[in-house]
Amino acid sequence: MKHVTAEEMIDFVSFDRIDPQTLANASAVTTHIRTCSACLRRVNAFQMIYDELKDRGDLSALPQLAQAVRADAPAPQIIELLQTAVREDEY
């Protein structure tokens, strides 16, 4: 498998629907991140922020997260971008 794309990562982490394509994607991503530490780091960073937003019950920063992932921003940059978005929403 090629490296995990932004769309594959978003589908994998959000897993918001169950259909044959989503299940195939989840299987492919799981297989790939077992041997690719770069993709594993990106998926973990995305998962951490997604889970935090979901736990807060506020996914309003999700478009910013998806945009950063699609732009292939490095994990620390994604985390900083979303921490800033979450802080701004608290005020």
C-alpha cells in the first residue's frame, strides 16, 4: 500500500459509516500503519485531536483538522493548529 492519504486517514479515524469501502479502507490503513511509522504518527496525531474534540462534544474545529491533514501538515503543526482552535472556542 502507498502511504495513507488524508481522505483515508479521515475515514479511518472518524469511521462515521459502515459500508464495504469504509471497511476495506480500515483494513488497508491498519495493515499499512503496522509497518510505516510515519503514517502511524500521522494517524495517532489525528486520532488524538479528533477524540478530544468528540469528547468535548464540539466538532466545530474538525474542518480545520481535515484541512491540515489534507495539506499534509506535519503532526506537531496539526496539533498546534487545533489546540489554538480549541482555545479560541473556549472564550
